[in-house]
Amino acid sequence: MSPPSPVLTRPTLYSADWVLPIAAPPIREGAVLVDDGIIVWVGPRAAAPIGEAGDSGDVAIEPLGRAVLMPGLVNAHTHLELTTLRGFLEGFDFREWLRTLTEVRRDLLTPDDLVDASRVGIAEALRHGITTMADTTDSAAPLQAMREMGVRGIGYVEVFGPDPAQCGESMQRLKARVEALRALDTSLVRMGISPHAPYTVSAALFRAAAGLARDEHLPMAVHIAESAAEVSFVRDGAGPFAERLRARGIGVAPQASSPIALLDACGVLDVRPLLIHAIRVDDADLARIADAGATIVHCPISNAKLGHGIAPLDRMLAHGVAVGLGSDSVASNDRMHLLDEARQATLMHAVRSGQPDSLDAHTALTLATQGGAAALGLADRIGTLTPGKAADLTAFPLACEETGPVYDPAVTLVHVLAGRAVASLVMVAGVVRLRDGIVTGADRVLVEDSLRRLTATAARLEEWRRRGSA
Ligand SMILES: [Zn+2]
């Protein structure tokens, strides 16, 4: 494990061709002053409050040159422990995809494998400028890896139990995990809980989990309104999820008019959860979400790749819901590049609406930063370059042939750099975690070792498949 890095002792001024505060217009030849892990000033480089001091003075100067400096990206939905499954589950329908994923995670991946996968996932996040991740996990491995590597995040520990008779046992296990893991919370990384989804969680378990979240002030996330099969399950007690549960001897009946109505009836919306996906929602659902103050993470690429459709992002925003962007796992994406999510969000909404400006680049970039921060309840700490907020910063270089000219840096980030930009500098709470695409300090060796073991694990999975188990 890498030791906690000391925060820079001297205030440092980072300057770049472009600074994007997000909450204010882009600044050409801008700068950000960081002191003790906090942003203390943002503005034009020429107006920086550093007097005549140079690098030898009270303030260290770090010019980033041809680059855009912005708040660290917020990936509001990941499954870091599934990094080993990138490209492994191609071509399955959703139920088979989920069944195989669950089987592999349960039977083939050891706890150490899951930690390795999480470290490699975090390295990918940092390379792509992501400083905060909201992860749902069945193992807590991502919490360990996030703490080790000094990123900011929430790890929502999952709970399952489709049979109401399992509720007590599921809650007992969840409470034990909360007790064990909560003590490990840090100023950057905290745990939450996640009742998985309506087809894996009974109404009784949803109610009990919501009660725990309320009593213990735990953040909560839930996969919801993702597939047509889920809607049939909730509304009609029918479809593939219902058949599978009936085959296990679990009774299934219609529960509510929609997945969101089910969460409302179970008291889940009252604890203002992060709603993952929310593709199949109508205006009545969105009004319930907005009234409750619940939030949404939009995962355009995962939603498309699994054939689940295009979520009504424009309606979410019209209802005033806080929305962030998420990559979901690389088992359904297969990248973790949040600028790519921003680009796909704009393209899909243009296709859906027939309007080229239905979601512009500035809005998409706001969702990837400020929106994600708001969706995770962290808007007072991160998401914009604002004095007083934590110095979670990302710089992307602009110095290559394909990136110029830059008329509007938001357009360049969302439409030019999406999917291929590698950050030149990433810091979390003022501590540099990545330089020129490479994680810093002892974390580099940690990630290299994990990547080597992950490659061996992947060979094991291939062998398992060759033997005809999948
Ligand atoms: Zn997910």
C-alpha cells in the first residue's frame, strides 16, 4: 500500500492555456492557486495574486502550457472489481449477461483478484482525468483500492435477496459489513449501501435497507428502471426475471405501476438515493424523483451496449433532477472514459430529438463534473473550480495535431478528446496522483503488479470458458 502522500507544503499556482471553472466561463491563459489541498483562487494568469514571487518565492509555479485545466471528472457509476471482465461477456442478452457475470464473480474471482481489478480500474480512471468514483460492489475490494490510491469515492456495498423470507438474513449480513467497513471511512472515501435491483431485492428488503440508510446516515444507490424485462417484472409479475424466480420457488406478483413507483412505495426515494440508469421513466416517475430529492446517474454507453435504450436526459434536467454521468462497468462499456460518456450523451440526444443542440457540450461537461458532484451529495466540496473547494484537478494536453484549433475548450473536450485523451496531471485534494498518464509514486508498482496478476486471471477465465462452462 502506498503511504499517504504529504500535501504540498507551499501554495502552488497551476497555469494553462485554458482553465475551465465549469461554474463560470472558460478563462484563456488562466490559473488556479492551490494551498493545503484547497483551491484558493481562480482567474487569468496575469492577475494571479502572487506578487513578484517566482518559483523560489512563497508560491511554487507550475505552468501546464498547452492544456486545459478543469475540475476532476466525477464518474458516478462504476464496478471497479469487474475490470477483469472487459470484453468477456459479449453478445449475451441481459439476463444471461447478468447470470454469467454473477457466476464468474462468485466462483472464479478471489478477493485478491477483485482488489487487483479495482486498482487497475482506478489507474484507468486517473489516466482519463477521473478523480471521484461512485462504485457499487459486492466485495468491498474497490473501497480498499480507492483508499490505497488516494482517490475520492463512495463504495456502495450491495445487498441481494429476492425472496422476502431472506430479508432478515440479508440485512444481518449487510449490517455486519456496514459495521466492519464504516470504521475504515476516510475524508476521501466512504461506504454506502446498495440494494441491487427490483428483480434481486424483495420489497421487504428494499424497505429494510432504506431504514438502515436513514438510521445510519448512509448514502444509498440502486440500479433501477434499466430494462424492459425489469419493467415487466415490477408491473406485471411477468417476463424472464419472473420466470427465473418462480423456477427457484419464489412467488412473484405485480408490485407497482413502475420501478420508480415501487421504490417510492418502499420508502427508498425518501432517503434520496442515487438512481442508476433510470432509462424507463416517464414524467410521473421523474416528478416523484424530483420531489424526493433523489438523483440520477446517466450511463449512455452501457445503456446502448446492453440494448436498453436512451434515457430521457432532457426530461430529467427539465424536472430539475441532479444528474451525473457514469461509465458503468467495463463489462458493459468497455472503456472508462467519462468524456466519452459526455460525447455519447450529446450524440444520442441529438439523434433522439432531431435537434443538434438538445444537449450541448457545455451542459455535457457540467454533468461530468458539477452534475456528478451534486448527484453524489458532494457539490459543496468538488465539481467546479471554486475557491474553498477541494483541489481535485485534471489537466488534459492540447498539444497534438488532432486537438487544434481550439475555439471552445468544452467542445474540444467533449467532441475531440472524448475516448482518447490521457491526462497530463491529476490531483485529489491537492495531492498529485498522476503525471503524464502515469500514476505517481508507489502506486505505479502497485498497479503494474496488479495488472500482471489480472492478465493471469483473464487466462484462467478463458480456460474456464473453453471447458464449456459458459
Ligand atoms: Zn451497474
